[in-house]
Amino acid sequence: MSKSPLDYVKKAQELCVLSDVYMTLNRMLSSDSCSMEELADVIAYEPAIAESILKITNSAMFSMPRKLDRLSKA
């Protein structure tokens, strides 16, 4: 079963302190009107989340033809 971006954001609740970025992402993902570009812009402010997304995107699970280094491409 593949996980959705919302599943990964919910998992972020394990962080010691919830940042404003997390709260914004949670709000955005709860609405139907946000775009992937808007999500990428917000995620870019939280290095830990950005790194996790890029790590997952570049994993064997997705088998991308080349390594992605930008959130907007991930």
C-alpha cells in the first residue's frame, strides 16, 4: 500500500516540536485547493521534511530514471 503525502505529514507528528511549516502543511493538505507547487514552496522552509521527501523520492521504491534534487520535481 503506497502512502500519500498526507500520511507522511501525519507521521511528522512524531517530531518534538511542531513547526509553523507543519501546521501550514496540515491545513493545506486538508483543503482541496492547494497545488503541488504551493506544497513544495512551504516544504522548502523545513529542511527535515524536505530531506525526507527527497530521500523517499530518490529511493528504489519510485525507480526514478535520475536523481531528483528539487522539491518541485519530487
